Amino acid sequence: MAPQRPMPRLDAAKLRENALTSIRLGVEDFERCRHPGGDPARALSAIRNLFAGVLLLFKYKIATCVDDPADADALIFNPPEVLPHSDGDGGIEWVPVGKFKSTTIDVVTIQKRFEAFEIDVDWAVIEKLQACRNHLEHLHPAHTLGEVADFVAELFPVLRDFIQTELEESPAAILGDAWQLMLLHHNFFVDTTKRCEDAWSDACVPEGMEPWLEESKCPECGSTLLAPAQESLDAGDTVEHNDDRFKATCIACGYTALIAPLMVDALQQAHSYDPRDGDEPTLEDCNQCGRGAFLIHEQSCLWCSAELEYTECKICEESLGQDDQDNGGLCSYHAYSYEKFMRED
Ligand SMILES: [Zn+2]
Ligand SMILES: [Zn+2]
Ligand SMILES: [Zn+2]
């Protein structure tokens, strides 16, 4: 038998210290990249440090859930692989092979450990942070500065609740200045979001498109802090009827762009599909208003609220689409059969 390696050991106090250091560094990087004239290359470093710090803090929590340090190690390090072995009698046994690895658990496993110990975290935010880090690795950081700023703001309440509720500590006490900066940034973000929302209420955004306005991002920096352009409001334009000229201004970077394509983009991204996987489209251009906002399954347009006159085939009850409307309430198959029947008659 191979000599057994001792199980790697972790030091919970060290884990906590590293977590806090990483978060402080992340906030410092963020401060250096977000101001005009700042260094955009720091954006990636900010997200990397924040993400790493949050995961370390989570691992620290897991390590402190059990009394025995050996149990803590078993929870934090990746367990040995379990492989099938013949039991020599036509059956199999599943046996762990080797020892615990020297690598520690990833996000998915942390999530499982949290479930086991009933630790609550807003995983949607953590997964967004992870996705942001992954795609930042491939993009020019300047194009995602606004997106990074959004994430730092969104991370704030997650971190606050976790430190207060799960660690029973005070975030201000353990993170110092970094915490004050996050707090200021978070408050700025919340205030600005609210002010943007109020301003849009004068712009007559089609009701069905409102959620997609919230999802719209600045094409230049990725921020969601978009306000209606003052010139569009002053001209008395509405998004609903003047989408060919209604503009939005990014509060984070000052870039101005037409708002309608950004909203339709956000909608289309949520409905993206891959025909190679046999997926069917769920969104198409509306025959009434021409915008790419017609939901096929809902049989209605998010932009102009157009609905279908005939929603299902009178004979087979199959649901109908925009293209079937000329068939007088029949699906294409039954419309064809009916026509053929009439001709033969
Ligand atoms: Zn921007
Ligand atoms: Zn429409
Ligand atoms: Zn039919």
C-alpha cells in the first residue's frame, strides 16, 4: 500500500484573516478603478479579491460549525474520489481511493455544505459575482467598470447579513475603512437606482417592458444605472412612441445611447436559444408594432400589448401563433386539410 499522506490541516483563524485581507484588498482595488482617471485594470483584481475573500469567509464559517478540527478539515478539503471495486462475487463496492486532497472545496460544494448546516446566503448574488469574474477575464476591463460597481453594491447586503447573522460579528469592526467605502458606494447605488426609476416614470415605458428596462445595461461600461436623457424628456418624447430617438444616459460613465435597443437586447438575451440543441424560439417580431418583443407562448407583445384574435385551433386545440391568424382559427394542418376537402368537394 502507498504510504498515506496525512490529511492537510487548516487553521481557522488564518482562514478568517485571509478572508478579511482579501476583501479589504478588493475594495481598495475597486476604489482605484472606479474614479475618472483611475486604473481600469484594477477592476479584474477587485472582483478576483472580493470573490476569493467571500469564499474564504464562507469556508471559515464551515470550519467553525464543528468542534473537532479533523471534522473541519474534512469539510473544507476536497474528499477522496470514490471508485467502484469488484467484490469478487459479481457485485461492486464503492471505496474511497487515496486521502483528502490538498485543494479546498469550490462554490458548488460550499453551497452543499451550507445546506447541510442550514446556513443561508443569497447565492444568486454570489453566482453573479462568479460569472462577472469569469467574463472579466476575457474582456477589456474598461467595458465592465460599471458592471463591477453594480456587483460591489449588490455584494454589500449579502456580506453584511452574513457577517452579522452567521459570524455574529460587526462588519464595520472587522473590515474597517473598506466597510465604510462599501457602505457609501452601496448607498450611492441605491439612491441613484431610485432616482433613475423615478425619472423613467415620466418617460412612458411600455408596462410589459419595464422589467427589461431594469435589466438594461450601458453598452460602454455595463452599468445598470441608466437615466432617461434630459433632452428626450424635454422634447416631450415617450419611450413607447418615440423609441427611434429616446435616449438614456449612463450615470456611471456618461455614455448616451438609444434606450429601446438596450431593452430589446436584454429581453432577447433572456430568450436566447440554441437551434443546434433542438430549442425553439420563444420570442419573435411583433406583426402589429414590429418590435422584437412578441412572446410566442404567451401569445402577446410586451411592447404594444397586441394579442392574438385566434389563440387555439378550433379542431385540435393546438395553440396558434401570429402566422396562423389568416386561417380563421385553424392550425396550419387543419387549414390545409379543410382547403383540400373543399377543393375535392
Ligand atoms: Zn456607462
Ligand atoms: Zn407589438
Ligand atoms: Zn388543428
